[in-house]
Amino acid sequence: MKFTPVNVDLLPLDLLSDSQNKTIHELLSHNESCKFIIKHIKKIIILR
């Protein structure tokens, strides 16, 4: 499996600025349904 570098110029600017300013968790939790899913997954992990 070869690593393919991503050409940064091809990515949309808003995506780049978002990913630089936020963690993945923050990007996910901007959406309420994602927050719910994250909470649910945490509960499942705790229960095991």
C-alpha cells in the first residue's frame, strides 16, 4: 500500500480552515445528532 500525498490546493478552503482550527471531536459535535451518537458510543464503551 503506497501513501499518496494530498494536494492541499485541491481541497476546499473552508474544509482546510475548519480542520486546522478544530479537533475531530469538535467537527463531529457541531451536529446534535452526532453529539447523541458520541454519547451513546461512550456509554456502550463504559458498560463493557
